[in-house]
Amino acid sequence: MDDRTPFLEGPFDSDEAADAVAELEDGEDVAAGMAEMLDDFVRENTDHVHEGDVEAALAVACLVAARISGIAPDEAAHHWLDRNPFTPTDGLRGRAAAAFRLATRGEDNDLGEIRAGDWEEFLDHLEPYRKALHGEPQEPPAPFVPDLSHREPWLRAFWSVAGRDLPHDVPYARAAERLVSAVNGASDWLGRWRPAGLRELTVFGRLVPGARAERISRGRTTAEAWIDFGHPPEAAGDTAGGSVHASAARQAREDLHGALAAAGRRLGLGPVPPLPVPAD
């Protein structure tokens, strides 16, 4: 569970599911939003389970289940629950169970038709959620122990600007890529990361004007840091002359250092070492 296995699209991997859980996260009362969404789904899909509705409701039902049991075969559920505490009342549990039954029934179900090729495998994947909603006993997975000896990168970073990926050839992106590579190769940074007990940290950096904001979560095997850096896209630089502009490189260094420091605080790691100087 949660280890690197052949890819199976889980209940959180569709656009409809992602939109639904994002909407809940933006709401004021997570549990109330869940209850309303589940009630609407059951009321409007009793005769036939419709595409779009079913993916959203199933994702919400699985989040309720994972909150109840603490068991989830999807890393996305661990991250979402880490960011969004709520208490699953008996009423919410009942709504989630009803929606789950409807979403996974074998007839009059668009989801079953869409996933006809892997339906049984998908239901097997969902079994821990079903058991949690029905109070059935299940064995928790063994504690996760990352293998950091193979020196696969433990740090990954992705950058975006104005709702799109930052082009790889701009000075900021080139400087940030070199810094990430240098951090992955630095023994002091690996030593700092080991106590986290996780396989990797992924930084999602947005170059947007306004106030700096951060959203950091711990999953079962990974950590994520979503950072709005609060400076305008112009800090990314341009490609003039084909060289890295010193200002963009300096900004990338400050941003990455800040992201790693924020993640370290959330994960209870030690002091932040100086960033290494990337090799030419």
C-alpha cells in the first residue's frame, strides 16, 4: 500500500474528484460541505449513477472513510486529511456509506461502464474505504520506512506562473533546477531529511504577486509544500542572451530556501543548512 506499484487510477485522480475536494477545502465547514455534497449525490443519482457526479461523491466518501480508520491506499487522501481536520459524525458516516454503495454498484452506473476494463481491480483498491465505512476490522499497513540508500532524488520541485507551468528555459527555472539537483546531491541535506521518515518532498511553487502563502502537508510516504511566493512573474527572468540573470538566480535561491525551511518546520526537522552551490 502506497509503495511504488503499477499505476491504477484511484478515486482521487479524476478531474471531477479533484475539483470536488478542492471546493471542500476552500469552504468554511468541511464536514457540512461533505454532508451536502453526499446528500445531493444520493438524491439525484438513485435511478442512474451519472458520470461526473459519481467521481466527486466517491472521493468525498473515501475521505470520510479514511478519516474514520486512518487507512487509505491513496497518498492524496493522507495529504488532504492532513490539511483539513474534521470529525466524522455518525450522520456523516451514514451519508458516506450510502454514497459509496451507490457509486460502486454494478448496474445503472456510468462509472462501472467507464472503468469496465479494471472495475474489479478498482473495487479491490477501494476495499479499505468500504470496510471503514461499515466498521469492519482491517489490519493497518506496516509503518512506512523509506529506502534512501539508492540516492533517488528525495526533493522535487515544480514551478508555475499565471496558471501554467513555468517554461524550462527561463533563467529562474534553470537556476532552480540546478539548485534542486545540488540539494539532492548534498549529504548534509539528506541527513536533515532522513528524520522525516518519508520518501520525498515535492515543492509546488507559484510565482504570483500578493501575500506569501504556504500550504504544507504530510502524507504516509511523501510531503508536499504548496507555496505562493508573493513576487510577480517578472522575477522569473527571460531568455535574453541565453544566460541566467543574476537577479532571477538569486530569487530562485531565496524561494527554494524558504520553501525548504517552511517544510522543515512543519515536519519537525532540524535547522536549515546553507544551500549548496550548484556545479557549473
